[in-house]
Amino acid sequence: MMNIALAQIVPKLGDVEANVALHLEVLEKARKKRAGLVVFPELGLTGYTLKDLVEDVALDPVKDPRFRRIAAATKGLAAVVGFVEESPSDRGLFFNAAALIADGRLVHVHRKVYLPTNGLFEEAKFFAPGREFRTVEAPFGRVGLLICRDFLHYGANYVHYAAGADMIVCISAAPGRGIEGGDAFTTSRMWELMGEAMSYFSTAYVVYANRAGAEDGVSFAGGSFVYAPGGKLVARAAYVDPDFVVTPVDLGAVREARRTWLFKRDEKPEAIWRSLERIVRAPED
Amino acid sequence: MLPKINAAFVEKLLTGFIRDELGRHGCRKALLGLSGGLDSAVCAALAARALGPRNVLALVLPCGTGFRGEVRDAEGLARRLGIRCETIDISPQIEAYFAADPKATRLRRGNKVARERMAVLYDRSAEEGGFVLGTSNKTELLLGYGTVYGDMACAVNPMGDLYKTQVRQLAEHLRLPAAIRRKAPTAALWPGQTDEGEIGLSYDEIDEILYARFEGRKSRKEIVAAGHKPAAVDLVLGRVKASEFKRHLPPIAKLSPRSVGHDILHPYDWGR
């Protein structure tokens, strides 16, 4: 058993120092609740609607002292943190990134692959896209990181599934749209539908941390959740409002689900790969 | 000093912009407030060249009798450009409003004056069937040195991407009188006011800092390293940050999948 904390925070737009303090505060609260994993939202260290502020708030997670303070605060637990990355190997490129930190150590940085750029979204105007999905070992199991829109592309989830992920963690700054859906924005249902389906057919945990608050008139929808393998809703945070939810999860449930539903045993990534290779190489085929 | 602009090329672009933007709306006439200062003089000269002098109406809008020099310079420039000109003292409406509130601060009175000028311009634009031209330059817009819904209000703004010191270069090219080019910039919201006195820095220095930040994409640290006083850099960049709201339409609370200002996105010149 492990406790997962969903940190549905309201970051301050463009103020890294204030958001580092907020993260440290939440990590401390999570530690008191004996959380093994704390998941913060997309761009939690910076706020979402950054536009030209992107380069002012970018940091190198290996060197930046502010980021190292957060890493140091993960002794004995793990956290997923959203930030803007500029690394020495890609100077002048800015990535919408998620870091998995465990026990004080930076385990992995995922760079958002799918940057929404339509309607009110302008991400590809300001960010460079990530180029891969990599599933990594955390102290509690194999983890695949996704950022917001990545999650809505089912191929991204599939890669983590094929790589043996026990848990898919999606951090998000999803704005709410549509007011015909009861006590939540209509769009919240879209995320829950994906969470339910992915946890069911990947026989893995799906952890989704969204943010709350509003920026430039746009409200973030909240509604962070944890689905257990088999499409079982374990916990859900408040819609729209900030929240902090700690929920126990049984990591043995992955094994149970995979014995019951044999999707993973019978999966044939090589058939998918050959088919994709043909499609990518000869799109006219 | 900012790099020199090609003033003849800028004149061609901006006269084209005025003619084209108004023309798309079936309009050939423009109005503007003429203060006797540099920005409105440049704008008036551009409009006269773009539309023909008789299609430009300049309104000189002093508040009271404390601005005789400005009024004389403005009327003189209008005669020189051959544009139509009227002078209206707006002090009766300002005084009537503040008669009930004599303790109003200078800033409140100044903003009221700027908004009264806007109200007169918009009223006359309906009668005239002309567009109100904005005269806020890039330096003012970035500093937020203007009154929301006052001097910042307009139908189109040909000046908004020229720093103050670039407007000076354009003024020289347009052969505007030296009296106008050399006078200390003022919003004329109260007698004796000057921009540089109120802001606390010269436009030369302000423009260098803004240019380094926005054209050069330099950080605060790099601008200080290039020789500007930290206090000056902080003053300028602090004003830019504090005035961000002045450069936006008011935020609309987003509720639906497609909202005005967020994701119903049509071009300004739609169908024009």
C-alpha cells in the first residue's frame, strides 16, 4: 500500500519563488500524511499562461538551486513537478516539462510532446516539443509521465503500457469549458473518460493532477483523480476549487488486474510497431 | 541611442496604414487631438499626407487658460499643415464635475481631463463621419504612461510601434517646426507637467532600456551590465509590469467552449 497525494494547487503566474515555497509547503503537508507520491500540476512552478514570460521562468533542474530545494524535500517520498525546462544541452529551447523526483534524486524529465496550439492554446508559439515517451523505474514501480494534452493522445498512453508501466501519471493545467455539465465544466468528463479507459485497458494506475484557479479569465477545471487498474475510481479532488487529496492505493492491484484481464499478456507491440513503421514510412500506402 | 530609423520608409508605411485602415471601412476622414506636442504633431502630419489636409480635423482641447503656448503651437501647426482645426476649452465640464468634489487629487483631475478629451473626440467623430487616430507611442504604451479610455482610446493607432526617440526622428524628417520638436514632452494634464519630470528619467534613457529589453531580449542583469543604473532599469521594467492591464482588453470570464476574446478569433479586417 502507498498513499498518493493530489496537489491541486493555484500557482502564482510568473513567480517561481512563490511557487517553490508553495510546493515545499505542500510536500511537508504530504509527508505528514505519509504520502509516497505527491503529484503537482503542469507548470506548477510557473503558472500556465506564460506567453513571453516563458524564458524568464525557465530553469535547469540539475543545477538550479530552487529546484534542488524541492528535490531535497522529497527525501523518503517521490514527487512529480511541472516546470519550464532549459537545459545546457538545448540552450535557447524551452520545454513544458515534468520531473519525477524520488528520495532527493532527479529520476526523469519528460518534455511535453503534444503542444496544443489552437483556439485559446498557444503552447507551440512559446515551447519546443518533446520527442519521446520514456517509462522509468520509481521506488514503487514503473512510471510513465505525460503532460496534459499528451494524455488525450492514446498512442502516448500505449507506449507507457507497452513499456510495462504500473502507473501513468499525467500532470495538467486543463482549462474548463462548457457549463451544461452539472457541478463541473463539461470538459472534465473528457479527462475522466480517458482515465477510466486507460486504467481499464492498460491494467495500470492512472494518476491525473490538474490545477485550480484562473488566469486571464480562463478557469482551470480541477477534478484531479486516481483510477485503479480496471477502471475503478479511487479518489477525485474538487472541481474548480483548490484541493489536497491523499488516497491509499494498493500497488498489488496491477498484478491482480493482469491475471484477470489478459490484455497485457497478449499484447503484441511488435505487430503494432511493424504496422506503424509501414504507415510512417509510406503514408500513401 | 537607438539605431536610426529610415524615416522616409516609415512615413510611406504609416501613411499607407492610415489610408488603408480607414479605406477598408469606407472612410476618408480622420480626427485627432492636437496638443502642440510632438506625437500628435507627427500623427497630424502623417494623416494630412495620407488623406489630404482637408480630410483631417484637429481638435485642440485645453483645460482652462494655463496652456496658451500649447494652444498657439497647435493652431500654428494646423495652419501650416492645412488641416481643419477647432479649439474647445473643456474646463466648463471639468469644473462643473469637480465643483461637488473640490478635494479630488491632481491624478484624478488629470485622468478626467484625458477622458473628457476622448469623449469630445468621439462625439465629434460621429458628426464628422471620421475615425479617431491614436497618438500613443511605443514608449508610452510600454510604460503605461497614458489614461485608460482617455488618450489611449482610439480607432486606429499609427504611432504605437515607434519609441519616443524614433518619433523625434520622424518629426525631423517631416520637417515639423523646431519649437514643437524641441519642447519638453507633456501630457498637459496640469500646467507645468512634463513626462520626464513625472517619470524621473529622460526618454533617451527610457528608450535604451526598453529597446534592450524588448528588441534585444536582454535580461535585467544584462541591461545593468551594459551600463544602466539598476534603479533606472527597475523603474522602467517595473512600470512595464505594473501597467500590463492597460495593454489588454478586460478579461472575459471563460465559461463556454468558444468565448469572445479567448477562442472566437476573427481577423480585425474581416471582410473589409
